[in-house]
Amino acid sequence: MMTGQTFAGTATRRRALMGIAGGLCALPGIGGMAHAAASPSGQPPARDMVRPPRLRNGDVLGLVAPAGFVADRFGLDEIAATVRAMGLVPRLAPHLTARAGYLAGEDAVRAADLNAMFADPEVRGIMAVRGGWGSARLLPHLDFAAIRKAPRLFAGFSDNTALCLALARNGIVSIHGPTAATSWPPSSWESFRQIAFEGAMPTYAVPSYDGPNLGGRGAGLKTFRGGKARGLLLGGNLAVLSALVGTPYLPDFEGAILFLEETNEAEYRIDRMLTQLALAGILGKVAGVIFGQCTHCENPDGGFSNFTVYQVLDDRFAALGVPAFQGLMIGHVAGQVSVPLGVMAEMDADAGTLRLLEPAVV
């Protein structure tokens, strides 16, 4: 996962604001995602998972930078405007514009900002401003026991996968979804709103094939092995997840539905990371696998190119003996959906769908 997430341009940000503002008035079901009515599952979350409170209009949303630094402090004004368009009140972490090399300040500073947001009784939810690299460096400094006692909804993706997985390891539900600086087209906003505000249990579906995967458009369903499976939904960015193998911050994947995504990684590196998960015994534990989008996953110099990404995935997943498919709008794409970690879900590899069986919030 080599990606330099930066702030969206002014034009893109304005389009996002228009999309969110329009969505606050009325938004129908979004392409590639069938909306399900919000209702409690009637059963407690699996494995004693703690679900944070849902977001409501007027709630405070804490903005943090756990990884890469904020390159343009003026971009924070646009981000704050985007948060307000969501109906939320932005609260910037004290050291949001700090910098230490490629990090948004020293580890202790970034961790202190994050711990403070989780401890602030006025903060209802927390969203990473961007990814980059550095979230895993914070894990030893976070007070997970305190977070579990008074959970807040955390949302982020890419490098923030490390935080989402560590929260899941400690029994706390979070959201793998857009960061605050991401472009927010109507489909992404509607997906986040359903999960974070409504407590909905939607069914995600692979978009119909409409040509090359440009601008975040779906590349169609690829079923590596058919069938259905149920399990706890866990996953995120492949590179970040594989880098946590052997640490005390990975959750138990026994019987889980594993979802993955990646960007800017050549085919042989995708193979290497999946091999790491296989050798570590993780792939052999799961009940099913979903690979979202692999954006720009081609070797730029043409070497090691005897396999396509799809052949690599097929080679790894078809032999697992569990349902596996590729194509959901999860990852580094425009129009990405928000997917909760730590809730029960059901997948159908033949249909290319993922259905939540319980809400992510209470």
C-alpha cells in the first residue's frame, strides 16, 4: 500500500459538499448497495463486541491525524465545511497540523490527541483526516480499556486499518470507510450515513460491469469460489493487515468473513502478502473472503507480470475451500462504501453480495 493521500482539490471538495448537502435532504438507494431497513438484530454482538453510539445531527466529530501529516492547513477549512454539511460539528485535534518527518507529529503527540478524543465526553465520533503511514506506531500508546468502557465511533481506512483492527481485537466496533479529506460523492456519503447515523444493515453488491475501473467504477464480479458464509466481519488494507501479523493487535479470524483492499501494489507483492496471511494460518481460519478493489495494482516496470492480479487472487482463494469473490466498492476508489468491523455478516460469493446481520451502532 504505497499511497500519498492528500487533500482533495477545491472543486472536488465543493462537489462533495453539494453531494452531502443534497443527501441530507433526500437520497435514494445508491448504486451497488441495496438499502435495508434499520432494526436491531435482537441478539448481542458476537464475541462480546461493543458497539458505539450512533451519530446524530449536531454531534461533535473529532478529527485526528494518526498517520501522515496534513500538508495544507488551509485544507482543514474545507474539511470542516464538509463535516458541517454532514450535520456534525467538527472538533480539530490540538496537534492536527504538527509534523515530524512524514508523520503528523511524534508518536506520543498523535496518540495523546487520539486518546483525548476518545475520552472527551462531548465527542460522539472520531474520523481520521487522512492515511499515509504511522497508525500502527500508536497502538502501544492507546488506552483500549478506557475506550471500551466509553466507546466512540471511529472511522478511517488505508493506514487507519491498524486502528480498526486493534479496536476489533479489544472488542470495539469501528468503520472502514472514507477519511475526512476524501472526496465524498453522494454514494459514499449515503453509505456512511446508513451505517453511522441510522444503524442500518444494508446489503452491499458488486456494481454491474461498465468498462475499465476508472474513477472508482466497478470492474464486475469475479467469483473465485461460490457459496455462502456467515461470520464476524473483519479486514481492511492488505498491506497494513499483513504487517500486523505476529503482533498482539490482530483480532481472532476464526470463522470470520475477511475483507481486503489494496492500492499501488504490484501483482507479486499482492501474492507475497497473501502468502504471509496463509503461512500465518489466517487464511485457513476464515469462513469466507471478499477482496474489494485493487487500485493501480500492476507492476509499473513490467517485471513479474506473468500473473494478473485476478489470477493471483484466484490462485490464493479458490483453494481455500470457502466462498470468495472480488468486486465490492471497498478501498481506494471514488464512491467507496463504509464497512463496519466487528459485526456479524453474511456473504454470497455467487451473487457478489455482503449483508450485515446486525447494526454497527446503538
